[in-house]
Amino acid sequence: MVRGERLAAFSRERLDGAAVPEDLRILATAQWEGTGHPFQRFGITVLEPGERYLLTDHSYLTEQDRQDPDIMATCAAFERMTEYLKVVAVHEDGLCFGYWTHPRQRQDVPPPVVMVDTEGSFLVQAGRTLSEACLGEIAYEDDGLFTEVAEELARLGIPVAARSWADLAEVVADPAPEDVVEELYRAELERRTA
């Protein structure tokens, strides 16, 4: 599949047809073409077509788990969260990163990047782009590592103005993803136990 077709397919599958943000386009292209991007050495990759991830992959559940209304309500709530959280990258340890696109979220600014950890917590990341959010996550309080990876991103064509995690823009998700998933969970649990 040629680059343009692959990006179009990625946009349809991961972003509901929305334009692929420039930094994500660069990361995906570098990964797909085999030249790589700096996040790969930290275990973060752009999702491949059809790849399942934390919110959508429940293959690990046992038959006993599937009989538990609480577990199944959690799984259903996670599935429903994909309407609002467009996951585009994953960490080898199961974390996933996506854009928060809830209808109440401000539309005049780039969507916040949210990380979902393996405990099911939805954490709004600092930074205005996926690249800044991932950089902040891997470098957190290590300014030297932050600078090193920022320079690697710049060489790829992804500028990062911040010089440390503390310089990354604070971003607000409205409504908070944690609140939304809790509402979805409660509704699913009520439906399953009524």
C-alpha cells in the first residue's frame, strides 16, 4: 500500500476520517518505511491497521470473567470510550495514547492527548501534540533525556519548543475522561444487573 493510501486508511480506522496531525503523520511514515522514530526505542509505536489495544482487546478474559457483570461492564465502558478517545499509539507494556474528541471538548484547539494505563486510568497528558505527550511521558523529570529525544524529533521534522517536561503546555479535557468512563461503567453495570 502506498503512503497516501495507508495514511487514508489509518485516518478512517483510527480517527474517523479526520486529518492525521502532522507529527503523527511523520511518526507513522517513519515507522512504516522502516527508518523509525525515537519513541520506538522506548516501546511506543503507532498502531498498525487492525491492531487491537487495551480498550478493545478482551481476549484475555476467562469464561468465569465473562460471567462477572462488573468485569463485563468495565469492558463495555472501555469499548464505548473509543467513541471519544481515538487511540493511535501504544506502548509495549499495554499503555495506549489517543486524542480526546468528546463532543463537549473545545473544537478551536488541538484535542488533548490521553494515556490509558493498564489499570484503566485515563490520564490527560501535558503537551499540545502526540509527540509532546509521548516525550513528556518517557522523559518526565529527566531534562537531559527530554532534550535528546526532542532533538531527534526535530531531525525528523517535528519541532518541540519546550525544553523540559515542566515547559509542556497543560491541557484540559472537558469532560474529564475519568468521569466519562465512570458514567459509562455505571450505566453498563446497571443494564447488566437490572
